Amino acid sequence: MPDPAAAAPRWALHPDRALPADPVTRPVARQILDATRNLPIVSMHGHVDAGVLARDERFDDPASLLVVPDHYLVRMLVSQGVPHDALGLPRRDGGAVQSDPREIWRAFASHWHLFRGTPTRFWMEHVLVEVLGVTERLSAATADAAYDTIAERLAEPGFRPLALLDRFGIEIIATTDPASADLADHADLAARGWGERIVPTFRPDAVLHVDRPGWVDDVALLGDRAGVAIGSYRDFLRALEARRWAFVDAGARATDHGHVLADTTPMAETDAAAVFASALRGDVDPAAARAFSAHMLFEMARMSTQDGLVMQLHPGALRDHDPHVMAMLGHDVGYDIPVATEYVHALRPLLSAFGHHPNLRLVLFTLDEDTFSRELAPLAGVYPAVRLGAPWWFLDSPDGMRRFREAVTDTAGFANTTGFVDDTRAFLSIPARHDLSRRVDAGFLARLVVEHRLDLDEALETAVDLAYGLPRAAYARQTTTPDHPHPPGA
Amino acid sequence: MPDPAAAAPRWALHPDRALPADPVTRPVARQILDATRNLPIVSMHGHVDAGVLARDERFDDPASLLVVPDHYLVRMLVSQGVPHDALGLPRRDGGAVQSDPREIWRAFASHWHLFRGTPTRFWMEHVLVEVLGVTERLSAATADAAYDTIAERLAEPGFRPLALLDRFGIEIIATTDPASADLADHADLAARGWGERIVPTFRPDAVLHVDRPGWVDDVALLGDRAGVAIGSYRDFLRALEARRWAFVDAGARATDHGHVLADTTPMAETDAAAVFASALRGDVDPAAARAFSAHMLFEMARMSTQDGLVMQLHPGALRDHDPHVMAMLGHDVGYDIPVATEYVHALRPLLSAFGHHPNLRLVLFTLDEDTFSRELAPLAGVYPAVRLGAPWWFLDSPDGMRRFREAVTDTAGFANTTGFVDDTRAFLSIPARHDLSRRVDAGFLARLVVEHRLDLDEALETAVDLAYGLPRAAYARQTTTPDHPHPPGA
Amino acid sequence: MPDPAAAAPRWALHPDRALPADPVTRPVARQILDATRNLPIVSMHGHVDAGVLARDERFDDPASLLVVPDHYLVRMLVSQGVPHDALGLPRRDGGAVQSDPREIWRAFASHWHLFRGTPTRFWMEHVLVEVLGVTERLSAATADAAYDTIAERLAEPGFRPLALLDRFGIEIIATTDPASADLADHADLAARGWGERIVPTFRPDAVLHVDRPGWVDDVALLGDRAGVAIGSYRDFLRALEARRWAFVDAGARATDHGHVLADTTPMAETDAAAVFASALRGDVDPAAARAFSAHMLFEMARMSTQDGLVMQLHPGALRDHDPHVMAMLGHDVGYDIPVATEYVHALRPLLSAFGHHPNLRLVLFTLDEDTFSRELAPLAGVYPAVRLGAPWWFLDSPDGMRRFREAVTDTAGFANTTGFVDDTRAFLSIPARHDLSRRVDAGFLARLVVEHRLDLDEALETAVDLAYGLPRAAYARQTTTPDHPHPPGA
């Protein structure tokens, strides 16, 4: 058998990839894409570690950069029988796992065919070809050559994290940080002049769900950071407010909330205080914990009306579906599964209270595309506070993004969406994700143009909005109050 | 900066708008559209006020005709920060709101870009260009000129309501009228020869939901109209039956029912009577009220088997999502939000009892497109009584209508749908809505033809059915009984 | 009026039917289809009667072969007012129904237009034109000629059931057989050399739902077949295990489970035993019955880890929606309606226990396409045991299959699907269904190619996988144990 790699043409990205193919629409889509392809990247929600940016060290190796931490990739390999251990996922019991990055890379490369038709394929092709200069399509046969090419590239100074921000044209990137984060990396970056470009995001999940293991310790840590000895629910609110202002001072634009339910029903303050006190004593009732989480979403919105932080809500993921995998490997290894999510009743308390407040911006995400036309677009299409985030996670694909535009534009238009939000921990794939989004939006807008539902000048302007203007505007802090007031609760 | 309006080409509607763009499908779609574009309009469900038609006065001004009452339009402007007051929506507290129609029009025109990609854009473009002769694309710069053009047009005799019926080619239009309507406007119109062309629709919602504010008074009014002193549940049924026959005599073809749930579970008569009696005394339990509403849907179907009125069911809108807006502005200002809707269990009692009855025609609508393929098409594809109405409200768009055909045709075919039903209170947009529907259906049928799934002669015949034959047939009164029997309950 | 049949061109199937029409995509789709059109048919889930194959007699007549047993067809005719009696559906009360097959055929043929745009139209056209040689489009006018052509064909030896397996290129076909089946027909077929080509499927529904009428008798019959006197829950498990091994010995690859819910929550053994004992005494609580059904799904998975039978789950059909029709005509006459189905919580017990077991293969089907992207693809995209079956029943159509690929490929890829599974009792339509599936997949893959999301060589390889390789692999018995061990429970 001849070496297939030898015969293969040089691996390259087609300039028209992910654009509609019909000969009437494609040239229009290309023209629209031309208006956005070189715009800066606004990356307002992601999971790149602030420490990685602050330390600015070279990345270790291809596997630990591209394979091990990417749960999209890990889950697909596992689904086809590749053991977690072979992919080098660290075990919580310290058991031996594959530690040779080249072997891990081979396990991935030899299963490249599994990713056909998936967004991982699209992103990774961009990363390998465009960012890293790999020249042969990935396979068992070409795995080692690709590994060597990547390793070489990662050794170059131009591939350190901060240099990549420039290479990628990232104008601003937001990290995600727990409420008790010390923000030292951000302070460090700010001191070096990166403060406007790398900003934190306030994510208080750990302290809002009183039934999470370790909650008592997390609350204590929150108090330490805030300089508040938390003995009561009032102290707790005061500490949260203080921390939010600390994040504002560190450049934060937004908060982020991961709840299974979108419920925002407030509790009476005495009831909330009782649940909190009880939880501090270690006594947690599941129903009370759920009610408290919902209540705290309402409180977060209230605080946003004071400090202007944009509120992002990411509901509907049932985390850690397999408890054995969770026990062995921990969170974020591919076992979070979407569930049906209800927004209309759930958000009614929050929106009735703050849906017209000039300082609230609520960005809604979903894993349940049934809610696109039924719930999300109708809510965003009337409440001034609401914007729809980009298709999230399992929906962040060419067809998922197309279905999103087709389903929400009727009722929400374009202006009630945030434009693209990438939400990734795969740093090198950020340009690929924005590129794909610009292509899909170009294709959608082109269809409107060739169906004479939109004029070309409007489509061009809208494309720029979606790629750049809307994310910048959506994640501006929404406040008429001065930038550094005394925290209201202090 | 040059005046953009000055440079702009004359505003015009493209003849191929909303047709598929690919060069194989478009000519076939055009050919199919040619078969329907000039067919009369059958408008069997809408919210044009019978009084407007009976008085036949000239419309006041562009804003009060096109902006203030259009909740699609109002909600989009509000979602982007335009206050309700600036749009002239009357406040229930009598507080001052914008009263200059030109200012209201400017608020709309200057936000024209918000409607890109929405059906409002499509409809309004048709209204402005085709019906009213506006010649420049709407914007802040062109607002006044458009206003003047429209105002001039509205002053012409040919733009009075009844003249528009002719101009629009409306063969028949149904209004929506409460169960206690005196139908005087319809009597008046009938006396002037319009009785076959303008017909009422029986909408008893106000008296079927015993927990609605004002229910006791509404029941009393119903009794007055029916000539029945309503002291019991039996009287109530008798009054409803009498009113339905009065509507039949006034030309009605159909009833219409807006319930949050599609539930049709009947109650024992004694239980229903007890809930009714209790409610008359002002004592209403929410669960009992819901059960009574469901029971009354069942009763409405039973009555339809006697008087042959087509029964329309519009479930799944949570009305008045924001209670503060409701308190300030009342109903129908854009705050009705769809919720997930269940049909299979909910309709089982009704369909088991009457689903094969030759006198029942049940037309189902939905705001939850998840039910298209899962529930609605399977029900319509087996029960002779059931027809699927057109995509409703938030789904009445190019992509919404396409998804409807793609999802329901497999199992329901075309003949189990009603063809197009416009459901609008925006009188001037009726032709635009039918035009759009004919375009989308032409595109869908053309795709079947070019994919060799349907012959062209079949597609042409089906297009005519969808535009004209099916709505005429679906809304024919379904009865083998004589036209004016004694009301069964009398 | 001229005879339309006389003027009509010869009825023929277009070679490009169901392929995308745009001029860029179609040639690529055609090229991909060329790679699969002549592959053998792997038909691993269907409802062809083993007795029909074993007896190998000629089919009676066109109506009893093609109309009476086809519930897709019957339901559409009924929905437009054709009475069941006119279609010859046997009544349980023995009442007279149409018994002249030619009259039944005419009722169908004269309503041919109802099937426009439906998959029944597509399949039936293939059956009539390609398999049976009908030359004029079906209508009232051509009904008799078509009837005669078909009747003539059915009289030929080449149209007996086993000959058709060759004509159709069916490499293997699975029947569906109750747990208590004697498998005599399969033994007979095996003795004649058909054992590798015609295999049974173990379907224990009748004995897993303790609230089904006749359950006690069915359990007794199960015991008889298994040679186990079933007096307890333990006996019951032992009998099921024995029967499963009997099916394995008869060549079975799979089990099949039709439950309304996908729930797999196990019970404590003592609780299960108590429900079973109570049910044997005729004392059945509905909630306990539901819990027992869920528990038994869990047990079936456990048994699959021992005997390696592939487990198929078909949830979400509410059977016999109209109880009067059920009383008059029995099951499977078109009144099964899909309901919303939840998989994520429901399957968690089963998948936590066995989702990574090397001997479990769980094939999931759905009637609720909302679950495609939200639940099914995420589950199949991580658990090694899970595969997604093909779009089922109401979704087994050109657009349904396209939506399936568009929704699941992002997260599940191709390899986590089974490829095509036809699931039909309409024997003559099997080639049509596989042909359609290959066309739709060719169109989907071609779109990926022309959008430069997949290389052509990959698309060609994937098309062959979907048509042939994946169904063969998915339905291989998953076991590392020897083929004929002692049943574990014996």
C-alpha cells in the first residue's frame, strides 16, 4: 500500500469554507465576509486561565495544549472506545495514565476520522493548518510529523500566550474567575499594560449553591477576600457586593452564572437568611438549596442594577452525568449533558423587577434550541434588558449557528443578540471560532440578500455589527453611576 | 456627508422576493407563484374591528394606523430602549404620552434598521411601497417625506376600509367578536350587502375562564344578549348555545379559543355546575378555574357538532408577562410570551369523543414549533376532524412558514392543513401576509419539484389549494343540520 | 375531458430524486450516491413476519399486501374521511367491512393526491414503478390498470418472499418476535440455509409491563417456552435469561423495547419481587407498574452485558390514542401519537451502571426530534455503549433524515450512529427506504464537501459506512463470552 500521506495534496483551508455553495449566494456571502474577516476579535466570555496569560510561558507540548484539556475532543474519542487513561486525563486517585504526550497525540490523530462533520474538525483544522502550519491531513500515518511541526512552533517566542493575542488580533479577552479570586494575575497584567485587554469575569457559582461540596469553605474564602467575616446572610450579600466592586475595579464587564434551572424566584429576606444560616451549620435541604440558588440569581440582577456588571446566564447543563467518571476524573471531562430548559416562567420574577432597568443587561444562553423561537427571541424582542448570547457549546457549529439565526431573527432581530461569544478554554481555537461565526453569519445574511429580504448595504453593516459592534456594546458595563462609588452594602 | 436618501435608488419590491435563490429552484418557484399571485384573499381569522369596516371612515394618520396598534413593531422598539410613551401607547392612568403622530412616526422610521431580517420588515415594506407608494427606504432622513406620502394617500376615498377590501382582493374577511357582542356592525354591514364578505367569529374566552377579572359582569352581559337570566350552569350553557346560533345567523363560520393550555378534560356536569355556582358567588379556586376552562373547551366541541361552527384553538401564550406593563398599558402591547404546549394528552378527551364526528372541524394553532412534527402532524394525519392552521404569530415568517411545511407535510400532507390564515389586526398588511405565504409555499413546492419528489402539475394544483381552496373548505360550517334550527338548548 | 392517463408520460423514477437541486451540490451528491446505490441492504430492525418468509407463499393481492396493513397509508386516508371499513380493516366485532381487494385499491388510488410531499408517496412510487412495473401515475382513472399489473406480478415466482430477498439485495433481515415466540419459523428457515440471513429479535414488551391486559397469561407462556415454572420474580428473570439465550442460539443480534418512557431506574430486588408477586395475583398499581417497567429496562441492559444482545430502545409513542378505535380495530392502525420524551435523567441509572461496559450496545430511537441535539447526540457522543438509531417512524422522511444529520453530527459525528435502520412491516418498501436514506445522506455529505467542511474521499468512505458498515457493526453481538455458555441464571 502506498503511503497515503505521500500522495495527499498539501493540507489547506479553502477560502470559501462554510459558505453556502449555490452559485448565486456564494459570491454575496464572500463579499459580506470580506467586510468582517479582518476585524479585531472581541472575546467577552471564555475560560482561558488568567495565570497562563500572566505567566506568558511557552506551552508544554501538543497533547497537553490541544488534546487533554479539550472535552469536546476527549468525549468523542471516549465514545468510540478510547480509554480516558490513554488520553492522559489525570486520575483523582493518582493512578497511572498515559504520560507520553506523543502517544496521546497519536491516539487523537489516528481517530481524526471520527470528527468528520463536527465543529471540532473545523476548529482543529484551522488551528493545525492556519495557526500551526501542519501540512498533511491528520492520520495515524502523519501523527508524528504533525506533532513535530507543532512542537517546533510552540518553541517559538511568537507562540507564547501574550504574543498570540496580537497574532490572533484579539482586542479584548475576558477570563472567568471565581468570586473569591484574588485577581493577582489580572493586577499583574494590568501593571504591565494589559488591563484594558485582559479582563476578569465574576463567577459566583461556588457560593450560590449551598448544597455544593465545600460550600462552607468557599464562603469563608469569599469573606476573607472581601474583608467581611461572614456570619449571616447580610454579611454574605455585603461580601458579594464588595467582591463585585473589586472585579469592577479590575476591569470586569460581566458576571456569569451556571445554574441547572433559570429560576429567579426571590425569597423573603428572612427565609433566605434562614436557609443561609442553616447551610452554614451544614444542614442543607435540597429544595431549599434550589430555592436559594434561584433567589440569588434575582439578587445578582439587583446588584447588577447597582454596579452595572452585565449578567450572563448559562442554564440547562446537567453536570457530571456519570458519577463514576466524576469520582475518577472530576468535572469538565465531557459528561455534562443538556436538559430541557424553561425560561418564560423562570425569568418572570427577575424581568418583572428589573427587565426595564437601564443598568441591567441580561445575556441569555441556552443548550436547548427548542427555546430559540419559542422563548428566547420573544423575551429578547421586548425586554430592553435582555440580549441573546451566541449559540453555546453543543450548538456552536455551522448548522447550530445557522439554526439560531433562522429561529431568533424573526422576533429578536439582530440588535437583540450579542453577536459572537466564543466561550472556549481552547486558546488556540479562538480565531477559528470567530472565523466560523463570521462565515455562518455571512451566509445567513447573503441568503437574505439574494432572497431580496435585505439590501446589500444593510447586510454589510449588520455583519460588522455581529462580528464586532454588538459584542463590544453588549458587554459594556451598564451603569450611570460613577465608576468607583462606595460599595452600597459597605 | 451626502444625503443618503438622495443617492438611494427608488424603493421597490423585487418580484422574486422570498423565493429560493438557487438558479434551478427559482424559476420553478416563480412559475408556481404565477399560479397563485392573483387569487382572491380568504382571510378567515383576524382582528380587524368590525366597527372600522362598518363606519368606513378614513384612517386618522400614519402613526395611529401603522405604529401604535402594531405590537410586533412596538415590542421591537421597546426592546431597544424606545419608551412606550414615545410611541404614544395610551396609559391607563391617563398620564401624558406622545400625541404628535409625526413624532411617533419618526421614532419608528429612525429605527427601521432594527427590523432587518424580521417579518415586520417584509410586511411593512409591502405596505409602504406597494400599498402606500412610499418611494424612499425608511430612515430618520426620509421619515417626514414618507409620513406626508402616507397621509396624502389615507385622505383618498380609495383608502377607506371597505374600498381597501376591493383593492386588496379580499373575498371574505372574518372579524373576532366576544360571545356577548351585539353584532350590530355586522348587521349593518349585512344590510348594506357585505354580509357574505365580512363575517363574525365567536370568541367566548371572557366567559370561559372563571378567574378572569370581570367574569361575573361578562356572564351577566352574555345572559342579557342571549335573553337568558343566567343563574346556573345550565343557563350558562343555554346562553352560549343561543349566542352561537346568533353568530351562525350573522354569518359566522367559526369559533376561536385562546387558552394557555390545550387541556380538554371534561368534568362531570354536577362538578362543572358547582364550580360555576361558586364562581358566580365570587369564590374561585385557581385549579377549579383551570379545570372549568378545559371542560368548556370540551363543551365547545360538543356544541360545534350541533351547530357546525369550525373550532379554532390558539393555546400556549402566557399573556402579560410583565405585570407592571400590564398595569400601566393593558393587554396586547407585546408582552405575551409563548410557553411549551402539550397537545397529545390534552386533546385526547375531545378527540376520543368527537374526533371522527362529521360536524366537527378543529383547527389547531401553536406557538411551539417543537409540536409540529411530534404532535400536531400526527394528530391531523389521522383524526378526520383535525386541521392544522398556518404558522401563528411569532412563527408567521418566511423561515417559520418554511419550517412548518418541512415539519408537518411528511405526516399531515397538505390537505390536513388549512392553507394560509393571516391572524392580524394590521389591516393594511393583509395582502403582504398572503403574498409572503404564497411565496414561501411556492418555494417549498418548487423544492419538491426540483428534487423530483412532486410533479409540476401537482405542485401547481397544491399551490392553488394552499392559497385559496383549503382555507375556503376548512372554514365552511361543518353541518348536516338545517341552517336555522331551534337552538338545541332552548 | 380527455383521459389524463392517456396523455400522461410513462411513470418513471428520476435518477436524481431526493438529491439537492442546486447545480454545485447535485453532481457531488450523485457521485457519492454512486458509491452506495448497489451496496447490499442490511435490515436489522423490522416487522416482517417470520412466518411469511418461512411459508414463502405468493402474496394474496395488491390491497392486502400494500394497503390494509400499512398504517401510514390508512391513517392518511382516514384523516380525509375515508372510513376504516372501506379500507378493509378487520373489525374485532366481526362486523362487515369491504372485502373486495379491488375496491380497497380504488379507495387508495383515487386519493393518491393526499400523499403529495409525504414519504409514503416516495416509498410507494418506488414500489409501484421500480418493483412492480406500474407505468401510469396512480389515480382513480388508472387504479384498475395498476391493480392488474401488480396482481400479475405477484403471481410470478420471482415475487415470493424469499426470492424478493435476493431481488432486493437484502444481505440480512431481522424480524421482531415476542419473548415467548417458539422460533419455529426461524428454525425452519435455518434448516433450509437461511439462518445467517433471517434472524429473530427478542421483544419482551408483553411481559415487562405488568399492567398490560393478558400479562399473567403471557408470563405463563414465557415460562412454558423457557421450561421454567414462573412462581416468583427470580423465576421470571431466569426465564427471560433462558429465552434470550434461545434467541442468541437462533441467531438473534438484538433485543427491542417499546416503552412510553425511557426511564431506567432500578428497584431494590425485594421491591421488584413484591410488585411481580402482586401482579401475578392480579393486583396492579399503575405507579408500581411504571416503576417495574423502568426497572426491567435496567435488567435488560444488565442481561445484555452477559449475552451481548444489542439493546434497542424505542420510547415515546402513546399507543392507541382513540380508545374507541382501539376497541373496534385493535392496535397498529395509525393511532399511536408521539409525546415529548426525556432521556438524560431517564437513562442516567442505566448508563452510570453499564454505559462503559464493553458488552453493552444501546441503540436509541426517538419520535421527539427536539432531543436530537439536546439529549441524544450529547449522550451518544460520550458513552461508548450508546449509538443513535436512524430517524424513526414519523421522522423517516427526506426532511426528517436531513434534520437528524444536521442536528446530531455536530456532537455525535457519524460513527456514533447506526447508519440506516428501516423499521417497516411493508416488505416491498424496504429497498425504497434504504434508497431514500442513501440519497439523503449523499445530499448531506455533498453539502459538507461543497462547503469545504469535508474532503470528497472522506465523504465517499462515510457514505459507505452509513449505508453498510455501521449497521453491520452496530448490530454485531457485543460479547467477549463464548457463544453458548450455560445461561447465567440456570
